[in-house]
Amino acid sequence: MSRLLLSFACILTVSLPALGGDPLVIGGVDCDEVFRLGAGEVLDNDEDIYIMNRGALLVEGGVLNQTGQIYVLDDASFVIDNGELHLSGNDTNVWVGDRGRFVVKNGSFLHYVQQYVAQHNIIGWGDAGIELEDSEVDCDGSIEFIYLVERAAYSASRMTYNHWKTWYLWDDTALTLTDVNIAGDVVFYDRPTLRFTNTTLVMPWLFLGDGATVDFRFPRPEPASAPVTLLIEDGIDGFAGIGWSLSIDNCRYVAWGINPYPGSQVSIHDSALTMVLFRFLGHGEGNMDGIMRNGAFYDDQVIPVDDRSLRLVNSSVAFWKVDVDGEFDLTARDIVFSEMVIKNDAKARVIDSICEGQTIHLGVQHRAELVFEGGEVWSYVSAWDDAVMVLESSVVDWQMGQFIYQTRNIAHGNSRLYCVNSRLRSPPEAFDAALVLFVSIDRMTALDLDLLQVRGSAWIDAGPSSPASFNRYRLEFRKEDGETWSLIEESNQPMDDDVLGYWDIAALPAGRYTLRLRAWSTEENSSHPIHDYPAMRTVTLPLNPPPRKPSGRAW
């Protein structure tokens, strides 16, 4: 990756960034170039920054307002020393690779100008070093994400993090936090080294991979603020077949979580687990009804799956995080979970369930597909890449949740977010080339004995890179057991909580009828055309309604 960036950047001329012009490249021609922002200096930059070779960007008492990516490559360094970085834009990150260093120290302020989760991230790979000390990080009330792969290392000392954070670590990475006020969620895989000292709110999700054997009772300090000291690594009592090492020394408010993978044999007893991350993987299919419920206590429960063993004895689980990955096809009913993400080519149908949102949200990524039917989401939803999410007769309301990480419901990339007869506290939005559909039949009002007014919504939101626009909607009805649809109204005007049409029922016999509302866009070459996702409602018409004056009442 860094080689491609180097090839691109070295052909550019190094100069002060011109707004709307070329990226700022430091070290691309003069490999030892230093770009310095001193005390009182402010740089507003709307282009990407490339720091490469042995180049250095030094913010020494100055302020960098950056809208764009920052790449620190090769042996380059990006140092904020008693300065400020304000990172803006959509999906803009700090990328630190090869042997690059990103340092924040000496009373500096790292500020993510943020409106949604994962809007800005730190991503480290290779032998990158990320070091923070005696400084402050602020995320505007949202969450900071940090991704580390290969041998990248992150260390922080005497830091103040104003908001929650989530870490993802793979391979042989390292994370060291000392005297830090918030460690956050630490999700890891493979063989990382994790060290926490005098740190609060440490929430490790212990990766238990293929071949791991665990029989353990986690400490339950009384009170919860009492310090915890514990070392977990391969070979200690209760743990075998793990490649990682976790040291917790004099840390408070430690919340235990497990991440049992296929091939693991895990028995947890007499414990209060804060989190279980259960990921359905592979090419199979399965059902999960009722067992996974936030706040549940399990006398002796074996989770009914074939590819691993997870037994909970005299133990509770505060939050279930359920992911579906690979090509797995999951049907779940009546579960209560803290988060669910469907990834890669997986599919899920989740019925009569609740996402309480403690560990963030309901999401789809890559090429995954999710139908969420008759449920509630107490935070927000998101769709990414080429994924498809269908919300059917569901509620999405961030005000219902315990924590507010994000209020916006966003479709990113080339994804699809289809809202059918659903209520969302914040209207869904489309970024990039994404497409949002909103169709709903909300209510019917009798205007007289023979005429019903039908209200609802039929609109789309297309991202700025999408060619789609609203084409038309069509409102139809038929007898519940009938085959032929009859037109009520067809219009090329989008509707948002407005009159969709007037239904003449004078000649209709008594019985149950189904209404169908479909919408079309100008771009229907998707494998999920929006007219395939209608809003449906059933209504019973009386045979002989009593004479009355028009009341305007809603049916």
C-alpha cells in the first residue's frame, strides 16, 4: 500500500497546499524535508497530506485544521507538540504505516470534528509507532476508532480521552496504556500484546480462537471500582491454546468480554460477563431463538451451535454482540442484543428483536444483506460498501438508548438502506453513491362513507455520486386473497408524510383488503431494485357501516 502511495506522491511538487489544489507532500522530493507550524500559526488545509521517506510534519504550538487524509509513511514522522489537530471531513483518517511515527504530546489537543461513528480513525500497519502522552483527545460526543495490524504499536501515558473509544488489533500488534482515564472496548485477534496500568474502564473482548480451551471464573471486584490486577496468557490456569497476552495492573472498572470462535471450547462459571461477541461464520446456516438476551442470567446454558462449545454456568451476560460473517445465513427471532453487524457475503433475517445499542448499532458491510423485521433499534443504523439493509415495520430511535454515540442513520459507499413501514427518529441519509428508500402507509382517514384518504411517504435519497432520482410511486389495493391489483393513485411526486391518494370504496364488498405502495427510481439496474420492496397494509372494510356524518377519524 505504501509503495503505491509513494509512487503517486513523488511525482508531485512540494509546496504549501493551495486550497482546492494538489495534496501537500512532505519528503517526496527532499527526503528529509521538515514542514513546521510554530506557535500562533494556523493552517487550514482541504487536501490530503502525505509525509514520506524521512520527512516530518511538526505542529509545535500551531494549529492544523485538516479536511482530508493524513498519511505517515516510510520513516516519516508527524508530531503534534503543544499544538492542535482538528480533523474534519467524511471518512478522513490518520494513516501510519511502515516505520512511520505519529506523536501527540506535551499538552496537545487532538480533535475529531465528528457527527457519526468512525468518521475519523487512526490506522496503523507495518512497524508503525503511535505515541500519545500528556494530551487530550475529543470526539465531539462520538467514538474514536483505532485499527492496528501487522506489528504496529500504540502507547499512551497520562492521557485524557473525553469520549469512548474502540480498538481493533490483529497479528502481532501491541497496545500499552498507562494512567489513562478511558481505555474503552478492546477487540483483538491473533497474537497481540496488551498492557494496561493504572487505567480505568478497560473492556477487553478476549479472542478465543480455533483450538482455545477455557474453563475460567472472572474476578468480580466489590465494589466495582476496586482495582484489578490479572495476567492472562497461554498456559495459566484455565487458559490454553491462545496466542495473545493480556496484563491488567491496578486498573479500575474492568469489564470482561469473550469472543469465542469456531473450534473453541469455552466454559465460564460464576462470572458476570459484560460482553459476549458471538460471530456466526463460514458457509452454513442456522437459527437462534430467544437465548441471546441482554441482561440474562444462565444457570447452565450451552449455546446451541455445532462449530464450537460455549457453556455459561451460574453466570450473567450484560451485552450480547452478534455478528454474521463469511457466507453464513442466520435467522434469529426474539433476541435482545447490544450490536449486530452483518459482513462480507453473509445474510441475516432478524425478527421481533431489539438492538439496545450499548456497543453501538445495527449495521451491514461489504456485500452483506440484512432484513430486520418487527424490531427496535435504540441507537442508529448504518450501511456500507455494497451492502443492503431492509428495515421492515421497525423503529429506529436513538432517544430510547442508554448511550448516544450517533444520531444519524447513514448509507455509505454504494450501499442500500430501505425503510419500509418503519419509523426513524432521524431521517435516513445517503452518502457517496448510496441509495435510501423510504416507503410507508401510515394511516387512513374516512372523508365520507365511500372515500378514504391514505397518508404516508414515498421518497428516496440518493448520494451525491449516485445517478438515481425519484421516478414515481404507485398505490394499489386488492382483496386479501385476490390476485389482481387495482390502482388507487400513481404520481411522479415524492411524498413525505402526505396524502398518497384517495381510495374509493363505494363499490367494494365487505372484507379484508391489502394496500401496496411501491416506488421506482430512474436507476433500476441494481440487484435490489426499490420497487421490489413495497409497503403493505391490511384494512377491514365494514359491510354495512352505520349512517354517520364525516368524522375525519383515522382507521
